[in-house]
Amino acid sequence: MNATTNSTQIQVAKRSPAYWRVTIDNPPLNVMGPPMVVQFHELIDALEADEQVRVVVFDSAVDGYFLNHSDFEARIEDLTSLPAGPTGLPQWPDFLARLTRAPVVSIALIRGRATGNGSELTLACDMSFASREKAILSQWEVGVGLVAGGGPMARLPQLIGRNRALEVLLSSEDIRGDQAEAYGYVNRALPDAELEAFVEALAARIAKFDKWAIANTKRLVNTTLPPDVELGAGWDACLASIARPAAQQSFKALFALGFHKPGDVENRLGYYLGQIER
């Protein structure tokens, strides 16, 4: 019934010509390395080219993780050598910028951790709905001496206000579903047992509507978006921050505790960021 691509880490199920489900599947932690970035780029090319798709929902096949932080065991050159996208931005911020502007409604269904890249994907989507019991959002980068690369400094202040954006970014704390809803970080936090049915009904409803009306309504709302240059500035600052000795020292301490492996450090990353010695 569903047409699914043979992608390794991102599976696209076409529930109907108008409604696609994109499932992130890179166990055990759903980290995002260069291959996943390439696959996200292929996805946005397909969404922009398809004349029938109206709605895309992002979810996860990995228990406990929506989309996690970057793969810090991958070679940075494999990421930085990827060609820029049509916006002129590198491939990850290019994907995020194009997703926000695509003539398609994008919805994040968040069950588990949306850490770093997962939070950035959430912010790029048109709507987001979180499990009250299981969702955790986090812009964790400052806690390890980094600057986030996917544009949260540009997007969060417009969404939740400057003061709350600074709290999220500078505390590097885990934000639970109910708090994310209260701040406006997500549209709603729903009981986990109700989340799937709610998103499914909303996506199916919008998928019935006229694509021209959807696309033009979204285009007019998008006049409030931050310019792409702000996303590019964040990406440049992120790459520069990775090589800093302070960041490398923090990473070393975090890896020694069990970072990048299934277990308590990944499950409670916000807590451990406050424990590492600097």
C-alpha cells in the first residue's frame, strides 16, 4: 500500500500522492552524519519537484530518539566537502531553509529526543506536535562549547521570544514536552497515546485541501522568516567552534562519560553537560 524508498537512514512512505511520511531510522541513537544530510537533501529535491504532495510528516523509527545531534565520530571533511544547495547555503541549512519555504506543509511528530539537529528540524517545520511523556527538545551546543549550526539563533527568538530563546540556547537544558508547549517551542504537547492519531488526522485533513491555496497561504506567512544569511552565519560559527580547544576538551570529557553510546549520558544529556569538568 505504501511506496517506500530504499534509503538507509530516511524512509519515505507515500501514504497517498498528497501525503508523505518521512521516518528517520539510524539506530541506536538517530545521530545525523553526512549520509543522512545527503538523504535529507535528496528528500527536499523530491518534495519541491512533486506536484501532488501537500503534506509531509517527520517521525522516527528509533525508540527514544526523534532526531539526535550530529555524528561526532564522522569525519568533518565528509560534511564540509558536500556541495552547497540552491540557496547557496551548505546542505544542512539549505535543506532547512528550503523545507520552511516549500509549497508543502511540514509537520514534526516528536516522540523521544530532538537534540541539536532534531530541534533544528522541528523549528524548520511548519508545525510540531510532541509526546507529553516522551518528547525532549534541546539546543545543547553551548554546553559543550559549540555554536549551533542549523539556525536556532535566528528562528527561536521569533518563535518564543528573545529571553526564552536565550534560556533554551544558553542553558543547554533538556526541555520536556509540556514546557516546550508552554513556551511555544512546539504547537502542542499531547498524551503519548493520542499523539499519532492526532497528527494522522491533521495531516490527512490538510492533504485533501487545494495545493495552490496551501502554497500561497504559506508563502505569505513566510514573509516573517529570518533571511538565509542568518542561517549561514550560524553554520560558519558552528564550524569555527568545533575546532576550539575548549570545545575539544569538553568533548573529550563527555566521551569519557559515555557520550555517543546508548545509555544514561545520551538519555540525560542536559544533566551531564552540567557535570563535565572544563
